[in-house]
Amino acid sequence: MVCLITGSSRGLGKAIALALGKRGHQIVVHYKGREKEAEDVASCIGKSVVLRADVRVFDEVRVLVDEVIKKWGRIDVLVNNAGVTREALLLKTSEKDFDEVVDTNLKGPFNFIHAVAPFMTEKKGGHIINISSIAGLKGKAGLPAYSASKSGLIGLTMSAASELSVYDIMVNAVLPGYLLTDMGRSSSDKAKGIALKDSLVKDFSNTDNVVEFICYLSETKGITGQVFNLDSRIL
Ligand SMILES: NC(=O)c1ccc[n+]([C@@H]2O[C@H](COP(=O)([O-])OP(=O)(O)OC[C@H]3O[C@@H](n4cnc5c(N)ncnc54)[C@H](OP(=O)(O)O)[C@@H]3O)[C@@H](O)[C@H]2O)c1
């Protein structure tokens, strides 16, 4: 399978790219700013290509997808993983920060689905996995833009699943729980403390579990329009 994982230069995306690569799939390692890290990820994978695009920019995404199609002729799995967060109370959130988070976490997946789905449609199959968050279901204080973007991504998942099931394209959302990636580590001590307190197992999430689940899901047929919560915090 040809698998495109957005934001796979580091964090969860890197772990997904490495795991799918280990399973023998062709991997598109995608990044925005960290080219060296992306090249390092690709060097651990047999069949891979490293491509840059700002997920917020419709035309950059289109060019990237066209390059993959030119090289491999198809895209079987799209993981919309690239994301950012800004921690601030609603009234302290600037318009610029709100736009950046929503454009990255919600418009980015729209841009990729818009560019990739026609090629999946042509091949009559594919799987799109959108990485959302429990914040998208619960709406966290201090994360208004992030919560809105991740909630919107769940709506986008269900809408796209409804439209694309006729072509055997599965679209699902995965909520990974709190991971100690760059994003997770950069949150305030207060936010990390609340996450630990709310966790029923009193621990952060395990990246390996999330990656295993995504690898499994990417190979399934007949499961679509669902939201898989891998968190240990109850809503
Ligand atoms: N960490 C958590 O606790 C947690 C919990 C739930 C959900 N999630 C979600 O899981 C996903 C991965 O998070 P993570 O923790 O692995 O984050 P991370 O370590 O901060 O990595 C973010 C990735 O997104 C890419 N990226 C950011 N903005 C981009 C843009 N405008 N265009 C293209 N690429 C962009 C980065 O590329 P560069 O390296 O090139 O900048 C990087 O590869 C995100 O969607 C996040 O919201 C994370």
C-alpha cells in the first residue's frame, strides 16, 4: 500500500510512518519545517519519499499529492496527523492563533482529502484516518481553538465517510489520548497535571498502542464514519 502520513517528521506521525514502513508499505514522509528529521525518518524505511507542504495551503497540498501519483500511481492510506496547538484562555486567544490552529488541524485535512480522494475513487478503495483528540469531544478550557478544530475534524470525518463509502473509501477518526511528544511535552505543567489526574490509569497514553491501532485500522474494510477514542479519560 502507498501510505501518506502528514506531519511524519516527528512525534506520532513519525511513529506511524516507521510502523507502516516496517510492514513493507511505501511511505510518503511529509513535513513542513523539519526537513532533516523527515529525511532521517525516510532513511529507516525501504520504500519512501520525503515531501514538503504546508497543510494550510490548498495548492501546496495538491502539488504534493500529484508528485506521489506521478511516482507511485496511487494513494491507499492517508493519515491526517499534522497538527498544532496553542494553549490560552478564549479571551487571550488572538485571531492569528485561532486561524493558525483551525487552518492546520481542520482545513489541512480538508485540503488533503480533497486532493487524495479523487485518486482513491478511481481505484475504488482507500482509508483516510483523521487524528482528532478528546478535546474535540469535550471542549477543554484553555484550548478553544484546538478543541474547535478537533471537533470540526470529527464532523468532517463523518461527512466524508458518508459521501465516500460508495467508492469503498473508509474514513475514521482516532483520538490518541495524551502523548508525550513535542506537542504533549510543551503543554503547561498544569495541563499535564490535569491530564494525569483525569486518567483512570494515572498515566499518559502509549504511542505504541496508538500506532498499532492505526496500522490495524488502515488495513480494514467495512468500518467507516467512526470515532475511536484511545484515551483513558472518561468524557
Ligand atoms: N500529543 C498529544 O498529546 C496529542 C493528543 C491527541 C491528539 N494529538 C494529535 O496528534 C497529531 C500529532 O501530534 P504530535 O503530538 O505528534 O505533534 P508534534 O510532535 O508537535 O508534531 C507535529 C507534526 O505536524 C507537522 N505540522 C505542523 N504544522 C504543519 C503545517 N502547517 N503543515 C505541515 N505540517 C505541519 C510538523 O511538521 P514539522 O516537524 O516539519 O514542523 C510535525 O511533523 C496532531 O494532530 C495532534 O493534534 C496529539
